[in-house]
Amino acid sequence: MQSFSTDVLADGFVFLEGPRWHEGRLWLSDIRAQTVFAVDEQGAREAIVEVPEWPSGLGFLPDGTPLVVSMRNRQLYKIVDGSLVLHADLSGCVSADINDMVVDDQGRAYIGNLGFDLLAGGEPGPAEITLVETDGSVRNVAEQRNCPNGMAIRADGRTLIAAESFTNRVTEFDRAPNGDLSNPRTLVELPEEVPDGICLDAAGNVWVSCAMGHRFVQVDPRGQLLAEVRVGELSAIACQLGGADGRTLFCLTYDGGMEEIAAGKAGARIEVARVEIEAAGSP
């Protein structure tokens, strides 16, 4: 299996999630610092907006308007002129705090939730994947899932991929023209790895963040492992391909585990690896 190494691009964050490459910068959410940042390829950062109820998943509408998940009040916001504008309220149809998100080319957003109170040490429970239409209406398109986390959409638009963290697997769904999901099946099982954020490359391979496995792995469309990026004893939280040529893998890492995350310990940084296959269109 091929192996890539990383360099540190930026540090001093608390806990990072939801990386998205957009117009020359990496956008990401520092959940416990309650702030969305944008970071350029030299590591310079800009604070974009504060999200008091904890930002997580990020995405962009077709006109470039940013969207951000607000975890604890279970709402989705647009970021307009540095302020939050409500786009959708998911509180009536989800079983726990919402988390990661992917936005399709029409501006429809898929959002997963944790399924239980993770930071309080609750017992895992079933969770939903919720679709937010462009008009802000919401409906659940998958249920009885296990912490659907990082998500991506294949280039033909017919398949959605989701990391189901606490069943240690990455799952594919058929995706209908109206956005509905069906026919869940396992792309890859990663025993004891706890898959978190994911992204796609142009060959259809999936980069998967293995939170407890201390590595990022590249999985081909048949579920075979092709490559890895090891990050020592750090937790591998989320990843995104980007950069000027699309071949920089931005790796969000964390120095700690669930106890440290729950305590709000600052331990996050952005590491970068140069890989061989460029980014796909999603996420």
C-alpha cells in the first residue's frame, strides 16, 4: 500500500471539522471555538463568522453562498455578509445534534446527525440523513443509520457515500433524481477505525479519515485500500482535496480522544500531504 507523509500547515485550533475547498481557500469549522475559518495555502487564516451553537458541516450553494450546520440547535444557516441567516430548521425531524453535510450541484444539502449525546457519553442510537431542499424544506431520506458522518456524492450524481462511524464502515446509497436515498450497501469495513470525514478524488476513490486509527486511507470503488497517510498518535478527523492543482490532501488532526474533545481541549491542526490524484467535484 502506498504511503504519503504530511507537513503542518496551521495549528492553534481547538477542534476542526467540515473542510471544504472553495475559491482558493480551505473553509473549516472550529466547533469548540464556535467559529468558521478560511485558510489559504500558506496557512494564513481569516475568521468568517461565529456560530454560537457550534458549527460543523460546510457547503456552498450554486451561487457561492456558504452554508454551515449549527449542531446544537439543529439548524442550517446561510452566511451572508458575515452574518447567519436561517436556511432550514431540522429540529423537528432529527434524533440528535446534527453534524456533517454535503451539498449537491443543485444546492440540496444532505445532513447527518450523531444519533445520541456523544460528548455526554450516551448510548449509540439510530440516526437519520436529512435532505434540505433549496427552499429550506426538510425530509428524512435515510433512517436507522449509525452516526452518518462525512458524506460525498459521486460524479454521476447517482450515489451518495457516507461514513457510518460507530459501525466502522463506509456505506453507499443509490440516489434518485429527487434526492431520495435507497439500497444501502457497504463500500468498505474498517474495524476499530471509526471513519469520520471523507472526500472523493477524480478516479472515484474515497479518502477516509480514521479517527481512532490515526490515519487517512484511500479506498477504491471496489472497497480496496490503495494508500494511507499516517499521523502518529493524533486522531484523524476529516480530510479534503484541494489546492491550486487539486492534489493537496488537507488533513484535520486532533491531539486527544473523546474525553479531551468533551473538555474542549485545544489540540487541532491542519496537515497537508501531496497525493497523486486530484480532487473530484464533491464534496
